[in-house]
Amino acid sequence: MVAARAEMIRQAARYGRHVYRPFFDYMQREIRSAENKYLFSTLIEEALPGQFSLYDLDALVFRKHSEVPLAAFELKFISWRVAKDSWAKRELLVNGWQFQRLRALSEVLTLPLYYFIQVGQERFVMFNVANVEPSFEYRRGGSARDYYAVISLDDVVVSRDFGEFADDLGLLLGVNLSKPAQVPAYAVGGR
């Protein structure tokens, strides 16, 4: 595996620094960003113990040249192995505490707040936290036992592939995203 990565880098180097350098720059920024989040959360937890809970919001969408946000998104990935049992019951499970806080945030900001969840490699789920009425239950066993918002799949948008998701997101944002050239090749690959 290491030899394959090294060969990939050597091949990219043959094409010049402009081919491989942006990738490494991006990864360094991501690592520093993760370190910064860790430092901040550690500071909050250790300097002010037991006083605060931290949550982040993953994306705010603005129209170009607008100062008013159009929507906010919480981005998640759930492996098919984890999701398949609840999926068979036509349910989607998300962290219940987070769901409740995101709904409250949506109301305070008067901004549509959506979950965007990739389920396995081929399914995408999207829903507005204000437009679903989950039940809240403790589910699963062992270390996975937690408080979940249990959401009916009938109440959410389920896209079966990236192209369909692009159409669904486009409808939500009021634009056409389904042009084939705009769908990244990695997003339409198989399992």
C-alpha cells in the first residue's frame, strides 16, 4: 500500500509541482483545522469544566454576492453497515441531542437548517429539521447505545445516487445542478 502511494506521488511529480502541491496544501490545512478545533474544544472543556457543550455547523450557503444566508447544513456520513437495520424499518437515526439543538438554532436564526447525510456509497438523505417530527428514543446496545432522533424515511428526501441528489439539492436551492459536467467522477462510482 505504501509503495502504491509513493508511486502515485512519483507519477504526479513528473507532471510538476502544480499537480501534486495543491493536494498536500489542502491536507495540511485540514490537519491544522482539525488541530484548531481540538485545541478550542479542549480549552472550553478544561478551562470551563461542565459549563458548555460544543456543536459545530458544517456549511452555510449564500447566493453569490449576497450577505444573507440561504440555508445551513449539518453534514454526516453513516456507513451502510450501521444504517441497514434501521433502513429496513424505513427509519433514519441521528443523534437526538444534536437534532434538538439544531432545531432550536434554526428557530433562533430563522434560517432553514438541513441535515445532509450520505448513507453508504450510493444513498443521500436530506431534510429540514423544522419539517420532520421524529420520536426520541434510546436505541442500540453496548457502546453504540445513545439517544436518537428516529425519523421516518417517508418524511425525508432520499436520493439514490449523486445525480439524483444534485437534482434534489437544486430544487431546494432553486438552481439546476444536474448537468453531468458538474458531477464529480468520484461521486458516481460504485461501492
